[in-house]
Amino acid sequence: ITRTLCSSAVRNAAIKHVTVIGGGLMGSGIAQVAAVTGHSVVLVDTSEDILKNSAKNIQGSLKRVVKKKFADKPEAGEEFVQKVMNNISTSTDAASVVQKTDLVVEAIVENLKVKQALFSTLDKVAPAHTIFVSNTSSLPIADIASSTARLDRFGGLHFFNPVPMMKLVEVIKAAGTSQQTFDALLDFTKALGKHPVSCKDTPGFIVNRLLVPYMLEAVRLYERGHGSKEDIDVAMKLGAGYPMGPFELLDYVGLDTSKFIIDGWYEKEPENPLFAPSPLLNKLVAEGKLGKKTGEGFYKYK
Ligand code: 3HC
């Protein structure tokens, strides 16, 4: 017992102040969940307009939660939303806000060079104790971390869309990530009310490594004329218990995101048939049909 107490006593102090870089769907969701669970959050993006939109999305999502949780007490619901929003501030200058943060969560564009440039800048200004993580869905954490001098305090936290609803967070231990950092990230995930799973720094970690080839295989099935989109979706919902069928999920995740992931893996392992490009997916992306967010992907949306 004494040993357990000692080892937990030397652990990192709990993460209280979180900087989320990227006000898109994932970044906003992460900021929301951290704020709901009482963390001080700064959400950073390049323009005030983007940040205003992020705040609007967070408020919209909170209202959906409140509608059910505080169904009979609208005033308490309003108070809850206000309290959560008070935990979130915004900034367009990452370098100035990380000076008093415990954790930086990066959720920006899936581009290695852009991520490296960001972390290289932040590494010089963030305090020594600050942990850096990326929410990348497909890039190696070690490659992103190599732009910094804090390999031991660098890891991955991979969230799922919609972040407020999905209970899982993949916690990634890269080659340089220290056990202390990894433990702090597991504790933080639990403090968010999420369920962590431990992942190695391998392509797609666990979920995307299984989910992306599955979704692409559904597209190939459809391309061969073996089933309609609608039937394949219904089949996987009613026959396998998935909440969304593969085409619905592709549209939800974004066809560009899915293509980006598969293209990256194909480049590294062109002989792996699971990573082969899909002509139909490529065509839709070229036409700007990226899924729900653009109003059309495999399906049309109002
Ligand atoms: N914020 C708050 N609440 C939300 C929400 C959000 N963004 N989205 C959904 N909800 C809640 C609401 O409470 C909603 O109730 P409401 O209609 O009263 O507002 C409730 O969920 C039910 O939502 P819907 O009726 O719209 O639809 P569903 O019952 O189908 O649930 C879903 C929606 C939770 C998204 C469910 O369909 C689902 O789990 N889908 C699969 C999602 C998935 O697989 N995500 C992982 C994608 S992979 C990924 O993200 C990795 C990346 O790297 C690519």
C-alpha cells in the first residue's frame, strides 16, 4: 500500500488548465468536454470569426444536453451552460496563452509540417511541466513530437466525433512518452468522464485501423454492385448493431478526412489491399462532396 501511495504521490499534479489548438469540430468538442468537467480551457484558432463559430457550436451542443438533463428546470440548465462557457476563453495567439497551461491538445489540420511548426514554436514558450498531445487520427505521434525537445512529455489523445457523446479516448504512448506523462493522460481522460484505452503509436491506433478499412470495404462492395448504399447501411445497423451504417458514417466523419487517412497509409504500404484507393471516394472528394458538412456525400442533406 505504501508503495502505491508513494508512486501516485510522485505523479504529475492533476491537469487543470488546458489549451486546445483548433476550433473545428474536434477541437470545439474537446474544449466543451474539458470545460464541462471543470477545467480552465483556452480555445485557440487563427481568427476571431472561427472562434465565434466554435463558441456557437459549443453552445448548440450544450443546449442539446441541457434539454434532456434539465428538462424540468430550464433555469438551472441556463445556469449550467453559463458556468461551462465561463470556463472557456478564446485566443488567436497560442504562444501567449500556453505560458500557464498544463496541457496542450492540438486538433488542427492533418498536415505533419503544419503540426510540427506549431509544436516547435510552443515548445520554446510553454513551461517545462506542460504536456503536449496531438489528436491526430493517422499521423505517427513520434513524427510530430520530433519537432520538440520534450519527447518524454509528448503523447497522443485521440477523441471521437461527436466528442461530447463518444465515451472513448485512445491514449497513445509513443516511443519517447514517459510513464509519468502516460499516467497523467490516463488520469486526465478519466477526469473528462471518458474511458481510456492504451494504444501504441501505430497507424490508426485501434479504432481507425479497424474502422477505415471497414468503411472502404463497404464502398468497394457498393462499387462492385453487390448491394445498394441503403441496404449496406441498414444491414450493418440491424445486423451488426452499429449506430450508423458505413456510408452514413463516412458522410458524418467527412469523405476528405477518410480519403486523407487511407491515402497516407497507402503511400506507406501500397501492397496492402486494405489501403487501396477507392475510385468512387476519390471522385466524390474531387467534386467537393465531402459529406454532411457540405450538404452532400454519399447521401444528400438538407
Ligand atoms: N452534442 C451533444 N449531444 C449530441 C451531439 C452533440 N454533438 N450529437 C448527438 N447528441 C445527442 C443528443 O442528445 C441527441 O438527442 P437530441 O436529438 O435530443 O438532441 C442524441 O445524441 C441522439 O442523437 P440523434 O437522434 O441525432 O442520433 P443518434 O441516436 O443516431 O445518435 C450518434 C447520434 C451519437 C452520433 C450515433 O449515431 C453514433 O454513435 N454514431 C456513430 C459515431 C461514430 O462512430 N463516431 C466515430 C467516428 S470515427 C472518428 O471520429 C475518428 C476520427 O479520427 C475520424
